Amino acid sequence: MAPVTNPIPIAVVGAHLSGQPLNHQLTDRGARLISAERTAPQYRLFALATAPPKPGLVRVAVDDTRGAAIDVEVWELDVAAFGDFVAQVPAPMCIGQVTMADGRTVSGFLCEPLAIEHADEITAFGGWRAYRAATAEPT
């Protein structure tokens, strides 16, 4: 794969993770996986009633004890692909600045607060994959 020019990192937390149903929306645009990381411990995660299932990431105050570090992947897109990708993000999802565990910020998926009013909180799982594994139907 050719290197990404003018790269913009984007943190994904759920359906866009590697192996998840919307990951192709990144790879079809030539995105490159940079790293698997954790956010700073100031986020809450919710299971949204969407199709396909997605989590909603919401930032809380630094001193809010409900916050936790959440597993994410950081992908890299070139400027044009980033713009095209972001233009396709449907509500209640949105792109904002996500603070990583090392203190830097990157663009990433967040969720409008209205969407979490009736959603189950899944912060304690530490990430989407852990939640999905814990709640998977036995085969």
C-alpha cells in the first residue's frame, strides 16, 4: 500500500475497528492502521441502538470518576479521504478531538449526548471489543 500523503489521524472506537462491519469505510479510502491505543481516562462508553451496533464515546470532566480509558485504534487518512469519510458520518456520531493516554489529541469518533439517554453504559468493559465478547451469544 502506498504511503498516505498529508496524513490525518483518526481514532475509532467501535464499528470501524479492524474486523468490524464498517472498517471497510476506512480501508476503501486507503486508510492505514497506525496503532491500537487507549484514550485518556475521561471518557464514558455506551452501547447505542443502531444498525450495525455501535458504541457512543462521550467525554467527561477530568475529575469525573465515571470516566475511564477506552480502547481505540488510530488510523491515518490523507486529507481528501478524511474529508470524504467525515462527510459520511451519520448522527448521532460526530468527529471531534479525542485525548489519548499520552496526552495528545487526535480527531476521532464521539457521540452526541442525546443518543446516550436510553443507552446502556458499557464503560466498565474498557472498549467495544471487550463488551462484544462478553455479551456474545454462545454458539
